[in-house]
Amino acid sequence: MTDDAPVTDEPVTDEPVTEEPDSRRLDELLDDLYHGQERISQADIYRRAVSAELPAQLLSRIAALPQGEYAADEAADLLGGSVA
């Protein structure tokens, strides 16, 4: 046995993480999309998410939505966002 520290894939840093949470970016996208709109299709949500360069994890969730139209609260519930 050795007393060496375990090796991890993540770098160790003392700096705080400043990455914006995915849910905040999703909320901003949904706010922008639904401004003046009652329902938006899954395809339109996906296209705008790609255009906004959302993380792959969010794009996968949006792509997994069944085809159809969604109200803002429905989309937020299904995708893990919140509607203000």
C-alpha cells in the first residue's frame, strides 16, 4: 500500500465554479421562446435550443419530447426548468 492521493479525472482548484446552471439557460430560452406565444412545437423548441448552443444534455432532453405543441409551463415541467 502507498500513501499517495487517489487520482481523479477532475482538476483540483481553489477557484469557485462560475458555470451557469443548465436550468437557468433553459429558463432564459423558454422565456424568450414563449414571449407572446401560447404554444410552441417541440421542433421549434429544439431548433432554438441548438441555435442558443445549449448543452448537449438539455438538447437530448428536448429531442426526447414527443412531437407536438407545448405551453410554457408544460415545457418547463418536462424539461426541468421553471416558469416565472
